[in-house]
Amino acid sequence: SASGGSGTGVSAEGCWHESGNWHSFNGSTKTGEINPGFILNNGSLVHIWLTSSNCTTPVGTFTRCGGISIDVNGFKKPNTWGKDIFSACIISNSLVPYGARGFNDPSITCVEGSTATNNIGAGCAAKYLYQ
């Protein structure tokens, strides 16, 4: 269903979109997300994952511990990375929005109207924050 998990751990027990029910900026379907998450009082969905417990996963010009994605309007459409879903890297002492510091360059990953494979919407977080 478009409203969350199945009770088997998929979509963090209903706190994130099931595989196939959310999309990249270029229109392709996103699949395979099974990390924990929660729903805020305003209906926003928060999805969190760990990549390295000692914060040593290299991305761009820094290293990260994990990541966080937020769907600002919850299960309401468009459920699209770069439109209502935005992500940031969790680093040892702060958050770095996707698209900043050499990670997911917005000129490649956040190009309105492009169907290019790399135009997934990841860099839109930094692009919109810095506008």
C-alpha cells in the first residue's frame, strides 16, 4: 500500500513509503528502502540510516555516519525526491544537505525536466536551501 509497511519490517513498519511507491526527480521509481523511520505530528515522514558507526564513510569532501530523509508532506503525493522528499548526511557533529560539499552535485542531480539517469533529486536539498 502507499501508506506504509506491511508489519514485516518493510518500510519501517509504516513510517516510510513502501518500495515502488516513491520516485526520483527524473520520474523513475525508487525501490528497496527498509530503514527505520517515524512520523512527526504534522504528518512528515522521517527515514534514518547508518552507513558507518565511526563516521568514516567517504562522500564528497567529507565523511558521514549515515543519512536522514524527510518527506515534508508525508504520504501525500508527489512522494518524489527533490520535490517533497529531501535528504541530508549525518556527520559527526552536524547535518550536511545532499548536494553540498561535493556530494550529489545539484547541477546533475536536481535539473528540472531532465530524465537523465543521474537526475534523481538528491542535490535539491542543498539547491533549495542555498537559493
